[in-house]
Amino acid sequence: MLRVGSLCYGTLLFIAQLAYLRIDADADQPTPLRRVLWDALAVSMLVLCAYELYAYLLGRWA
């Protein structure tokens, strides 16, 4: 269970980290709040999809 949990949370952290790195990636121009909000919503949706995928795969495996 520890391996499965670590794998799941590790991939979710990876997904969130990609969006976090996009914030202020260009040092010359600040990132608009609108883009940050859209990225946060997109990451939230990807995380929910990943949860569903893991639930489906673990349900078939168990």
C-alpha cells in the first residue's frame, strides 16, 4: 500500500509541479492572475482525472 500511495501522490505532485513552474517562468513579465487561475483549474482537473484512472486501475487489479 505504501508503494501504491507513493506512486499516486508522486504523480499528482509532478502534475502540480509543472503548473507551478510556469508561474513567473519569464522574469521580464509577471504572469497575469487570469492565466494562473486557468492553470490551477486545469491542474485540478488533471488531478481528478488521475484519481479516476488510479481508482479504475486499482479496482481492476484488486
